[in-house]
Amino acid sequence: MNDPFGLDAAQTPADRRERIRANITMQMLKGFGIAGSVVFGPILFIYLLIGIGTLLPPESKEAVDPTPDSFVSNSPEPQVMDDGS
């Protein structure tokens, strides 16, 4: 009967240990690659955007803001209630 982990009963204990170490090592390297891509992926993406920005002509950086009033709030100022004390 075949073991799903590749650890057949016909193997010697030394072969089984070697196979287990190889499986564990591959899983650790795979996790290292995934963690590295999660950590360094966004950093590389930001540097890519910075690099593209440096290739743009200077006139594109001097353009007028297309939404100059976007930071202005239309809601009334909050009123502070005085409790009379």
C-alpha cells in the first residue's frame, strides 16, 4: 500500500527520515517564498510606481488639481452644547 506522503513501509528508517526532511525543507522554502512575496511585493510595486513617475514629463507634475474643493466639507460645523455649569 502506498503512503500518501511517499513514506512506503518498504523503505528503511534512514530513507524515511531523509524523505521527511526533504518534505519539510520544501515546505519551509515554499513558505519562505510566499512570505517574501507578501512582504516585498507591495514594496516593489511602490518602487515601480515611483519609477514610472520619474519617466513622466515635468509638465504632468505641474498640472492644476482637478478636484480643488475635494477637501472642503459641506456639513455644518458641530455645535458644542453648554450644559450651564
